[in-house]
Amino acid sequence: MDILWQLFKTTRPRQWLKNIALFAPITFSGLLFNDGFFWIVTQAVIIFTVLASSVYIFNDLLDLPADRLHPFKKKRPIASGKLPISVAVSALAVGLVTSLYYATMINMFFFWACVTYLVIQILYTVWLKKITIIDVITIASGYILRVYAGGLAIGAHMDVWFLLTVVSASLFLAVGKRRSELTLLKASAGAGQVRATLKHYTESLLDIYTSMFATATWLTYALFSFNHPPIIPTGKVLTFMADLPRTLISAKLMMITTPFVIYGVMRYLQLIYEKNEGESPERIIFSDKPIILTAAIWGGLVVGLLYYVGAN
């Protein structure tokens, strides 16, 4: 049982939260409550989770020498020796074959999205993580491909401003990850051995990158919400809005969600610089109450505006 537990830990359960991104296209396409499409995307999320978990096992196997020098990664199951390498290799093979096989059951476009993700992650582990700037772009591509995979699974259209928001947010998270890694490893004698690219990132450079992509994230989302098709209120909401002055009436109701995105970006920046927690974005989302509350309110508003306020 202990080996199974160590294998479970190696698959990074916290990282599974990233795969919720596959639901973004179906949500903003107005198809969230379509039973057929919802089930397809749910299957896609499960498949992608198995695929990504296999990649994490591959990453830990290949990075074994470096992880043993890292102040935190040395505690991982494979690096610490708690998970036998033979078990990890077997789990890797089963996970890859199973996930790619079932990906073909969704459709071939989704399958090729999965293959692209796999190839990029392998290249990152073997080579791309050693190239400054490219390593950050590669990390960000994982988030972007998840959104594309969700759209390809059901053939959903994705707004260009929404895609730019995804790109900006992905780069923001990736740069924040590097910023926190640099701070955590700054005093470590083996920092250069753990991640050589960190030697080419200065704090001021990463600060510029962080500021650039933080601004791009909320700005592209604001443009997405502004350009979203008008939401025509119905029912009680329409009655309520009829009593409001024209100054407060707008069909661009999606813009109501923008302040929550701005707050989320600002809070994440605070955690990066004040608590040095950006190395693990999923840990922040699971543990920081203000971000959890903000995400819940934002999600509730998006669903409410798209599926209830303007519902026929």
C-alpha cells in the first residue's frame, strides 16, 4: 500500500487542478449544460490527467540526479528512494499507452493535442528547460494546450481575446514560478546544478517579465469581456434593470467579472513577492483563502451571466 501511495504522490494530485482548464471552451461557448458535450469534456479531462501524471513520472525519472540536490524536490518519492524505479517505469508505460489510446476515442484532433503536449513535455525535460526564455514559454504552453484540447474535444469556437488571455495568464504563472524558484534557491550552494537557466535570470529581469504578463493577463481579459456578445437580461433580472438609470444599464455584463480577475492577479503578485509561493501555483490556489473565494465568485458570475441572466 505504501508503494501505491508513493506512486500517487508522484503523479502530483495538486497538479490535476490545471486540467479544469479543459472546461473553459465549453463554458464560454454556452454548451456547459449540454449533457453530451459535458460528458465528452469530462472524459477528456480524465484522459489528460492520466497523460500529465505519466509525464510527471517521466520527469522525476530523468531529473533524479538533480532532484536529489534540490532542497525540496529531494523529498519526492523517486528521488528519496521510497518509490522503486521499476514500479515508476511500469506506471509510466501503462499511463502513456492508456491515455493515448482513449484519446483516439474522443477524436483525432484531441489525440494530436495530447501527442503535442507529450512531445513538448519530453523535449522540455530533456532539452528545452536548459534554454533561457524558451523554458518559460514551454511551461506556459502546457496551460495553453489544455485549453485547446478542451475545445478540440467538442469542436468549440474560442474567442481570440480569450485565447490571448490564456496565453498571458500562462506566461504570468510560468514567470512567477521562476521568480519564486530563484528566491528559494538563491542561498543554495547547489542552485546552479539544480537549474542552470536560473543563473541567466536576474531578479530585475523576472520582475519586468512578471509585471508585463500580469498587465497583459487582466487587460486581455477585460477586452475579452468587453467584446463578448451582448447578454440580454430576461425574467426578474430584466425587471430589476428596467428600474435602473441608463447610466447603470449595459449589455456588456461580462465586464462585471473583470475586477475579480484584476484582484486575483494582484493577490497572486503579493504571494509571489511577499511569501515567495509562486513556485507551485496549484498549492496557492488550494491554500490561499482570498484566491479561493475570488475564483469561486468569478466562476459563479460567469456561469450566472452566461446561462441564467440571458437565458431564454
